[in-house]
Amino acid sequence: MTSPFVPQIALYRNWLADKRGLTFATYEDMRQWSVRDLDGFWRSIWDYYDLQSPTPFAAVITERKMPGAIWFPGAQVNYARQVFRHVEAADAAGLPAIVSGGEDGKLKETGWPELRRKAAALALHLKDCGVKPGDRVAAYLPNIAETIIAFLATASIGAVWSVCAPDMAAPAVIDRFKQIEPKVLIACDSVTYAGRRHDRRDVIVELRRSLPTVEHVILHREAGAPAAPAALLSEIVARTSAAIDAFEPVWLPFDHPLWIVYSSGTTGLPKPIVHGHGGIVIVVLALLGLHNDIGCSYHENSFGERYHWYSSTGWIMWNSQVGGLLSGTTCCIFDGSPGGARDKPDWTSLWRFVAQSNATFFGAGAAFFANCAKAEIDLAAAGDLSQLRCLGSTGSPLSADTQAWFNDRFAGLVKTNGSKAQAEIWWANISGGTDFAGAFIGGNRELPQTPGAMQCRLLGAAVEAFSEQGRAVIDEVGELVCTEPMPSMPLYFWNDEDGTRYRASYFETYPDNFDGSGRGPVWRHGDWLKINPDGSCVIYGRSDATINRHGLRMGTSELYSAIEALPEVLDSLVVDLEYLGRDSYMPLFVVLREGVALDEAMRGRINKAIEAGLSRRFLPNEIFAVAEIPRTLSGKKQELPIKKLLLGQPVEKVINKEAMANPACLDWYLAFARGYLARTAV
């Protein structure tokens, strides 16, 4: 398709003028209104998308504070209800709900009525299993239609969904699921990735043994005989009955828990973050519609829209992908490796899926686009990409060179496919996070584009770059903060009754009245941000020590648990150098037991431990043997100071030797930093 005749954000702006009498000279004027008048803005999103509730809400927001803001008290919603309200119209237009594909190149469509019927069948099965609102349903499933069906079934009865990708090893999955005490486990017995079938039956056995609260197991079977007795997902969703036909999702309070996602810090177990039905629905509609310009597939202005964002189920972008269904948009999902088999890389495989599925919007992690450019792929060989009108990127900074490379290639395709949209293809580059399942910074189809920069701060996102003194700065790199609440910010962390861990995660750096102005706490996100004078933004990578590999975040503590379980490893430290659009580089430093050499066999053991405990995604680029790991007087590993050294910051600004337990060990790291910076100097 060509770009819709009218950008979605223009339709909304026209609606504001017509229904609210609001006009704005510039986009930034409209954004400033949206963050000053939170009541007026979020009420307008509710009305613009015609959200439904059988009961009125008493206010848009009460207690305008972070954390603790209460949104739309009195309103009732259900994520699945919002999805299923599109069934009749989308089906009448002949449009599928889901187009799914994988490494075998075969496509499968799931119709809107089929989606509703299968979700209803599974929802009734879960109810028969005794699942009640608030109970947790844990899933160990890949990016397939059945996973979306299972999620909608769970949400429709008010149970709480949580999913881990099957490329994650059992210990990492258990660390997540054991915290939330699920009643039901839905799992796959195998998964195909990079040309290989991986049996997961042993993992299911380990999950069942380690999760004593699980009363029922539902199996998505591919490998053959199940490892233990379980109901089969295929048989459950194939059921038909009058009760299934009559099933409707229950109405729930606006802040009823929808799902639990995990964002890891540098210490302790992964943080189990709880988001609510209403907050997710209203924020995702605004993000995908107004800023990603994704329209309803059966609407005349965006007829035939097909939304694809490549993701595993372990990344928050899976949740964003499913969110396309909220607006009646066909979702295209791909399960498998984006780069072909390991012994035969092919970075056009995902582009072939985009062509086959007729995707109009294609998003992926920045690392994917960088790998495609490095491989000098031939886009013309992928098939007919003429329907594609927009590219999206997130997960890590997208370099200007990579974006420009694709701009040139798509401009070249126009000569043969005639797509006007690809002459200057639009990039909806976004930056947000698992923490609030949304974006702070993103696209606007009406604004100018600059490769390497994101176009704007989003409507409703009171985002600033803070200096070291906690003041908003322009044209300088600072800490990304959000100074006003948003509806999709976490309701709470699971098992964090007094909110201590929640506050420490986001509000410790800028607590209540941090600058003496009387302002409340400010959300610190953990990214370096520069806001340019024209309103565009550049993300420079993580400002904390969290690992961000190809868009997937992992706490360093999880890596240490896997590595230091080896008897040969006494201590370890890892940093992820992702900054200024550079490729992610993750060195691992290990202290080995006396007499143990860091030879290839030892490196292999360390990598195998990481793969078994976490995932291959988190294998380091290089491993180095060191005498000591730098620690503070209180015993904390100094990850962030070492990261800053390797980013070229002077030692006197990043490390206080007086606060170190072992300052003499710094000499080795300083020498390493000098060598690394010399190697990578441009």
C-alpha cells in the first residue's frame, strides 16, 4: 500500500480542533499541552478511540504523582474486549487477524472469528481448571498465533499473563516464574531456531519440578510424545460449543493486572513488573496509532494495513506487536532466526517474510538493520516489498550510517516497484522500555527526518534530559527522565508490598523534592538522551550497568549467577558498551582459581554456562582473565565506573579511589581501557 492519505496524527489533530476547539501552531505546542493538561489529553485519547466502559469514570487522574497515580477510577475495561470489538467489521472486509510465518517460509492466516473462538475455548478451559481473576498463567512459548490466543484467553477472564521465550534456559525462566506462583503453565515441547530443532521437554520437566504452585499444564506439542501428562493446546482450541460462541470477556477495573513482564537490574532477581488492562490499552493505542502511524486495517484511510515487528516473546516488543489487534490491525508475526542458520547466515530471510506477508510496517531491533547493512543484502532479492511504507527501530541506538544505507536501497527499489512511499521511506524509530510497555520518544510522520535521530518526544510523555544537577538541558547529553505520570507505568512489582523495590528502581536518583523546588519524585529511565534544539532526540545507550544485547535487557546478576557457579571462576564482572550508535560490545572479566588458565576450553565452559543458565543472546564478545574485580568498600562490583572508563571518561570523574576496597587493581583496567579506545577510535 502507499502511505495512508492522511497521517493518523493529523486525523487526531483535526479531531481536537473539531471536538475540543484546540489548535496548535507546532507539534511541540501540542506536546506541551499534552503533558501540562494530563486530564484533557488522556480524556481525548479515550474519546478519540471510543473506548467503552459499562460504568463512568469519576476522573481521568487522581493524585497526580509518581508512583501512585490512579487513572480512570470507576471505569471498566478488558484488553481482549477491545480486540474482539473489531471481529465483525474486519472479517466482513476479508482481512485476517494474524499472518504468521517461520523459517520454513510457509504462511498461515488466523481469521478474526477464529481468533475469538479459539481464545474463548481456552478461556473456558482455564475457568474449568479453577483459574480466577488475579491468578497467574505462565507461558513458555514462541512467537506463534497460539501464544496470542493464550494471552487473550488469559486476559479475557481477568487472569494475569506472563511469558518467557523458549530460547531462555530453565534457570532464567524459573527465576522469573517462581516469583509469581503461577497456577497454570502453557509450554511448547520444542522450538526451531537458526535451522535447528531444539527439544524443550526436559525444560518442561524442570519447570514443573521447580514451580510447585502449577496445578495444570497445557502443552503446545511439536516434538512428539509429551514429557509428562498434559492437556494439549491444539485440542482445547479446536473445541466448539454454544458456550464458546456466547463467551464474552469480563469487565474489569481499569487498573486490574493484565500481565507481568520482567526487567532486570544489576542486583537480585528480575523485577516482575505488573501493568494494568486500561493503562496498556490507552497508551498502546496512542503509540501505535498517532506515532507509529499504524491504522485500522478495515478503515478506508489505511485499508489493508499489516503491522510486523520482529520479536521473541521475551521482549516487550512482542507485547507491542500484539497491541496492533487493539485497533483492528492485521498483525504479521515471525518465529525464528532473523539471520538464517548459524552455518549459513542469510539476513534476507526476514525481508522475505515481510514481502510474503505484504507487511506495510516493519520494525526490528537496531542490531538487525545494522547486520543487514554489514552483509550488504540485496533487498530486491527478497521479493515484492512494494507494500512496505514504514520502518521502525528500537532496542538500541540506530546509527545514521545504517539508516542512510537503507534509505539509499529503498530509493533504488522505487525504480522497479513504483512505491512513492519508499522514495523517502519513513522511519518510526522509538525508545521506551519494558518498564512501562511504551515509548518516550518516537516518530511523527509529519516531521522532518534526520538519520540517527528520533523525531520527537511523544504526546503525553513529559520527557527531559537532566544534567548532573538535575536540571533540564537542551543540546546536551543527560539522563532520560519523565517528570509526569503515564497510564502504563507499573501498577506495582509483584511481591513488593510496600513499593520499596519499585521506588528504588526508578525514583531513587530523583526522589521527592530532590531539587528543593517542592516537586515530587521524577522517573529516571536509565538511558543517555540528548534533545536537539529542533525537538528531535538521540539516545546514546544505557546510563546504568544493565546489559542490553540486541534490544533484550538482562541484569548482570543473572549472568554472574551462571558464570560463578563454575568452580574455576572465583569472581566476574561484565559491562555492555552500547553508546553513540556503536555496535554492542560486551567484555567479560573473570578471576580464575589458582592454576586455572583461560584457554579455549575454559572459555568454552564459561560460554556454555551462560547459554545453559540464560541464553546464547548474552554470550560475551571477549573474555579476559584478571587478578581482581574492582569493588567498593561495601563490596559492590564497580560495573558502571568500568563501563564509563571504556567509554572514554576520565578516571578522576568516574571512580573515587577512596571508596574502593582494592584501588590497586585499577591499573589493569586503565591500561585495558586505553587499548580498547585506541582500537575503536574512528
